[in-house]
Amino acid sequence: MASTLLVATACSSGQAEADLPRLKLDASRTTVSGLSSGAYMATQVHMAFSDHIAGVALLAGGPYACAEGNLDTALKKCLGPNPENMPDIAHLASIARTRADDGLIASLDGLAGDKVLVMHGVLDATVSAGISAAGGELYRLLGGAVVVTDMQRAMAHTFPTLAAGSACDESESPYIGACGFDGAGELLAQLDAGEAVAGEVATGELRTFNQSAYLPDAQDAMLADTGYVYIPKACSDGETCGLHVAFHGCQQNAANVGEAFVSQAGYNRWADARRLVVLYPQTRASYAPLNPKACWDWWGYTGSQYDTRNGVQLRWLVNAAAALGVPLE
């Protein structure tokens, strides 16, 4: 698969915890975001649980159900295809409507008022601008959501930060670009209501936790043993906070880049300012099923129900969010 895809620091326990902490969270402030395969995962989560999720930010990703459960389709139509081989948005909208009617994803009424940010860099040679635009087009066709596009920034296939990471015009590990632009701050401003001013460094706690504790029916969700969660001090002290789930891109999991994404993407400083807990789930690479770059499942390597409420990675997230105190179903 194409590679996919961070300046604050925070303390990490360095040892996996058995459980996520139960916190006082406002479920109406639950949002998701992701880069590339993480963007595809974020839109799958949003469509499946839009009745509980208030918004989504898609960085260099495409429309829901684009791959239709087929890796060949994913490669040919959902990354950088020519204009003659673009996904059929009307067809994907029909899939979404049918799935909503069948209860496989949330009712499309759940999209009403949800914030959708579509971001894409003009130097991106991995995912085409047309694919990212199609993600926003699908939401507009389905109706209800408030779609904002940000498509003209001079950045490659990378997560934009003020100063952390590689050159902004390069797509290289850890797929974090020093773009002079605070991508995490911008997307959280779009998704989470209210003004906020972030400090220069994060002051909360970046914890590890045992992801295996939240596997549905002990099924393998193709996740790493250890995940991360960032908890601002105000949230650990009992204040009511929101929840944001940030999905890394392919080859951007901790096994590949260490804590670069979870500590340097810029989410944590803004989490302090906005009173947001940030969950950073982690995938793992495999060859059977074929996923050597540790991408999120957006084409069906975990099973045919991967992008519905029955998908094992989505059901894992339901369990993890519930442990933190947020119901997704």
C-alpha cells in the first residue's frame, strides 16, 4: 500500500496499563480525524456512529466505502487515479443509504449538523486531490453535514505541523511535516466549538494502555498490543471533557515511528486548551492478511463487514470508548 502518513511533549508511562481510565466525558463532544488510511478509517467510524459523533476531519483520504471491500478497487480508484477512473459518488451514496436502512451504519439523520473538514495538500503525490474532494462530495450528496474544504496548502502527503517533522514538501517517515501550519489546531477548531489558545507544550499525561483488553469477543482486530491516550490534567482532575480519536496513517504506527505521531502531531497542546481526551489507537503490520504497512482497514482485510458497525476494528473502538465513558451505540 502507499505510505501514509508531528511539537509538544508529554510524559509517557512506558508500560502498558491494563485498562483505560473511566473519565467524566461529554459524549456530545466526540469527534474523529485521520490521515490517509486513518482518514478512511475516520470516515468509516463517523458514518457507522454519526448518531454519537459530532464531526470528522479527513486529511488526504477519500469517500466512505470507496474500496467496496476490494484491494484492487482501493488501489485503482481510491488513491491517485486518473479522472477517468474515479469512484462513482452516486453509487457510494446508494451504498450508504442502503446500509443505513439496514442498520449497518447509523441513520443518515445522524449527519445533521455534523462538522466535516476535508484537507489535502497540493504537493500530495499519494492521494489525488480529486479523491479527497470526493470525500466531501459524498457528504454533501448524503445531506445534513456541514462540509468545509481546505485543499490549497503547499504540503505533501504528510500531517502538517508548525515545526515538527520532515520538510513539508516531502512524504517520508514519520509522515509529519514542518509546514508552518498547525493542522491539529485547525482541525480541532473546526470540529470543537469555542475559542481556545494552546500553550507551547503539552502539560497532561500521555499514557499507554493494553488494546487487547477491548477486543470484541476476543477476535483479532489486527491491532498492536499497546495503544496511547492523552489526558489533560483538567480531565484527570475530574473536569468534564470531550473525546477525540486520532487515527495514524500507514507506516505511522508506533512500531514504525515510535511516539512521533502521538506526541508531535500537535493534538496534545490543543487537547489541554480544549479539554479533550485524545485516543490514539495503533494498528500492526501483517502479511496474512496482507497489510505490511500497518494501514487501517479500509478495503476489507479484517472481513467483509470492515466498514460497518459489525467491523472488528469499529467494534473494538466501541469498547474502548465505552471504557473511557463515551457510548458510540
